[in-house]
Amino acid sequence: MRRKIFTPEHDLFRATARAFFDKECAPYAAEWERAGVANREVWKKAGAAGLLGWEVPEEYGGSGIRDFRYNAILAEEMVASGAQGVGFALNNDIVMPYLTDLATEEQKARWLPGMVDGTTITAIAISEPGAGSDVKGLRTSATLEGDHWVLNGSKTFISNGQLANLIIVVAKTDPDAGHKGISLLVVEEGMPGFVRGRKLDKIGSRAADTSELFFDDVRVPVANVLGELGRGFYNLMRNLPTERLGIAVHGVARAHYYRTHFPAQLFVNSCSILVPCFFSLVFSLRCNHNSPLS
């Protein structure tokens, strides 16, 4: 069935994306899978091709376009090309809304241009060894000392963990306030006490690096608090549905790829992706009923 939600501008973007993935990603897919990580240079090439940060306001180098159809196209064309693991969706789908909606003008000037040109690779650190994705149960904490928050704790299963040079860390800044004491702190590469742990092995999508992260008395400037103190839980709940929508689009695209490129009997494997992603899609559309995909 032909979809009717895309415009000629979307079709041009799709052609650009497919040409990029065919040339810059698909030929290296096997190499990146063996290495367990893609390289940084492909991010800069994607930035030069206009495939990153289109939501960023024009004054910071972007196009100021907030249209999830572009996100969906990028996911579909990456999968269709046979490429795997390049974490552009972390920047475009997941982290971008936090920075465009919550960052101060000073923070935007520091962080957003790199989101467009590919020099800034982002991650968001929520899951912990003892808490999983239970945000209220996290143990990573930060204590205010002068003009810095001293951050301690660990995170696991963090996508883009090996490559990211800008990481939104979810931490308790008021341990006695429950979910109202959770805040978002931005850790930058090179801050003393920030250490990358193991690159975790997985049964698939190995090129999508997934890592442990450790924070030992990391001094995060108060200027790196993202959004209001104590509003981290609410900001996560606001943005997680869009993340789930992106996962659903990617999963449906990969199921279609398996069905097209592999023998029919292997389609059952794609169902393990398609079924949960269908429910993720339904949930996300209920939460994002104004999305152009609905």
C-alpha cells in the first residue's frame, strides 16, 4: 500500500539519505559489526550531507524543521541499505528534543552547532545495574558544592556510550524528594572522573555500541544543568514516547528488510522485532496523536 503522508520534499530527503547510506555506511557494515562500533568520521559526513540536526533553530546552524517524518525516513533508509549500528537516531530522535526544548540560549550556543555538523555525538544515561530503566529507583546522585554538582554513580546499556562526547545523565539531586528530586546533568567528554566501561557484547546490532559508564566525583558545572532542577523525571516522561516511536519505525523497517532479503522461513525471526514494535508504535501514537505519522 502506497503511503500518502510524504511530500516531494520528503522524497528528496529520502533520496539523499539512501545515497549516503549506500556509499558511506553499507560498505562498512560488516567491519563495524566486527569492531562493535562505527567510526566518528561517518558522523561528520552525515552532518555535511544534511542528515543531522534539522530540528536545530537556524541561528545555531539547523533548519528549524520539527517533522518526525524526516526521522522515520532516515531510519527506513539506513535499514534498507543494509547498514547497521550508526546511532544517528540518538542525536536526532532522542536527545534533540531535550536540548531544543530545555537548554538555555547559552547551552544551545555551546551544544547545538555540533549536533548539526556531526562533531557532537550524544547519549542519554538512564539505565543502571541495579535499577534497569526504573527511573525512580536510580542511585546515581549529585551533591551541590559551590558552582558544581559532584556526580557519582554508574550507568549501563547506554547506546552511543563509547563514542558520545555529550551525555545527559539522569541523577538524583535531592534524594529525599523521590521522583521530584531527579534532574538532568550534562557531562562532557574529558571531565575528570568520567570513565567509559566495557563495550557490551550483544547478539545483534553490535555496531550500535552499548556501554557501561562510570562517574566518580565528576564536577559538573551548574551551567550544565539541563532544564529545571527536580524536573528530570517529568522531562523524561514527556520525551520517552517519541523515543518509543522511533524504535517502532526502525523495527518495522528491519522486519520488512528481513522479509525481503532472506528466505521466507526466516520471517519468524523478524516477528520477534515486529510484534513488540507494533505495541510500541501504538503506545507512542496515543501519546503523540499530533504526529504526521498518525
